[in-house]
Amino acid sequence: MKVSVVASEPISADRLRAALGAATDDAEIVVVAPALHLSALHFWLSDADEAIQRAELVQRETTEGLDDAGLDARGDTGEGDPSRRWRTPSPPSRLSAS
């Protein structure tokens, strides 16, 4: 199974297993942490540094935690099209947590 996790906060392996059940252990997981702006003003001023740093932290903490728990996980900070991260053209299952 392929799973795309969109996370604005770090997600633990226990939380992911609670949502997906036993299939989690065999899943190929991509964690996408979007760079969320604090306000519309930050967005319009193109002041994305803080948002990108936070997204990188969320993605890193989540993927490292999932890897440490024995899950197959990799991450991205949400730039570009996350569906292109898959090795095969089959669509992933989706779980969204914020």
C-alpha cells in the first residue's frame, strides 16, 4: 500500500498505525509537510523562510520517527507535485492529519 501523509505537525508511528491498522507496516509512506504561512501578509510579501523551516522540521521529525519505528518513510516539504514522488503510477491511499 502507498500512503501520502500531509502533516502540519509531526506524526508518530503509533498515530499512523492507529489510523491505518496493520497495513501500516508494509506501506510505502511519503510525508508531505506544507510550508504554511503565518498570515496572508507573509504570503503576499513572499516571506516564506519561516514557513519553509517549519515544514522541513515537521517533515524531518516525522520521517525520522517513522523510520525509527521500522516503517518505510520518506519526506518532502510540499514544493511541487507530491503525487510525482511515487515510483509507480498507482495512486496512494490518503490520510490527512493536522
